[in-house]
Amino acid sequence: MKYGRVHEAKSAGPQKRKLKTKPLLIIIGILFAMNLFWFIGWLIPDKPNKPVLPDEEVASVAGKSITREQWMTAMEEKVGRETLLDLVNDQVMEAAANRYDITVTDKEIDLEIALIRSVDGHAYTGMDMEDMRQKIRSMLILEKVLTKDIVIGDEAIEDYYEENTSLFHTLTTYRTAIIVVPTKEEAEQTLDELSKGSSFEVLAKERSTELASASLGGDIGYLNASTDVIDKAIVKTATDMKEGAISDAILLEDGSFAIIHVSEVMEGQSFDYKDVKDYIQRGLAMEQLPRSVSPETFWKEFDAEWFYSK
């Protein structure tokens, strides 16, 4: 599957235009960094009433301590730069919005989320929606600043819409989490614990043999009826479930068993020309830029400084 701001329409002819993939790839890159940061945040014990001491022992091997300071330093070296970069870039884009009188509405963010979700539901795995909305807001500010002086004629926008109408009709999607275990007995035991109030997220982290999703509390993002990169039994079950439901144990192709939780159902939407005109215009305008531009380009303009430049 090729990813872009919108995915390629199957019915379009050979001359069909395609918006550049760069904006969505930026989002997916940001998501990956945020997913990793979320995971590390989950690992850190919550001890609000206990003073944090740098020399506190968090682990030991053969009697040799590993201190909290060593732990935090190692984490900072691995993801600290990317996390701080995200925070600085968000602030830079807010400053740019103020200077250039750029506005981003909730409706615009909702549209981006709906279309991105239809392209790559995995982009949301492990992500808090509030954080995602902020990242999309920053991306939209950047695009609007870069394209504010580029004129795209109505005819070009209308042509794109007519050639790619199917892209703007999204399927119903299901935010799905899974727990995968080797045997039906283990699945039944897990279901019993869930019925008694155990957390699906915690059990996924503790028991699921599907390691990529286990680290995210079982979250595998959004599925729809056309999803073809996940076990068919998971897709079929999830797309028949209601929001908040937990499935029975289902048999997977590899012989293991899965329990499915659908935490959110987002109904399919159809967007008419008026809904997506600005979206298409901005995408076509981005194609006119001679090179890709990131928020870091604006750091000097807004006097942005950070720890790693010292």
C-alpha cells in the first residue's frame, strides 16, 4: 500500500493526480516517536508521594545496582532529543500562526484525522487523541504558512476532486486492541479475569504474545472492512462489534487465540467538494514547493533554542 495525504483511488485513470506523501509521512514519523515516548512513560513507576532520588536503585544484576539516574540518562539519550524536538516545533508553529494570522479549525483537524485514518489506521496505535490533534494542528499551520502565497485555480481543484472522489468516502473504522495467547484455555482464563474487572490494557501488556501491540496495551489502531494486513478473523470480528465490547476467544490462522476489544467506532463519512476544497488546494500547493520544509526552518525566525544546541 502506498501512503499519501489521500490514498490512490482504484477507479482513477492513468493521468490521475496524486498529492504528495510528505505530510502524512511526517505525521507517521512523529507518531512513531510519540508511541515510543508513551511506552517509556508507561514503564516509569508512578510514585507521587515518594521523593525521587538520583541514586535510588531501580534494578540490580549480580548485586550491582542500576540507579534511577542511570536509567533516566539512558532514556534521555534514546528518545529525549526527539521528544524535545516535538515540543519545540509545536511552539514554533504556534508562534508562526500568530505572526502570519493563520487559523486552524477543529473541522479541519477532524477532516485530516478522518482521511489519514482511512489511509493508515496504524498511525494511531498507542496515541492519545489530544496529542494527535496537536500534531495535526502543527502540520496544518506549517502547510498554511508555506502555501499562503501559492495560487491554485478552482479548475485544478475541481479536476482533482472529480478524479479522486472515492478517496473522500471513508469506511466505518474500529479502534481495536487485542490479547493473543497460545491456547484456548489461556484465552478463557483471560476472559474470566476481564469479566471480574481486570484491565484489558494491563492483561495485554502482561500476557499477549503479539509483542508489538502488547507494549501498547494491545492497541493495533483502526480497522475497517477492507483492512488486509491483519488476520482476517480479527478484522471480521472487530468490524461486527459495538463500541466498548470485548469478544469471545477467536481462533487465528497461526493456531493461537485472540480476544478483541473495540474501544471506539468511527462511522464512515462522505465529504463533498465544499468540504475538501481547501484540503485539496493546500495539497496541490505543497506540490509546487521546490523542496520539503520542516518546522526547524523557522527556528531562527522565532529565536528557538534548545538543550542540544549548547
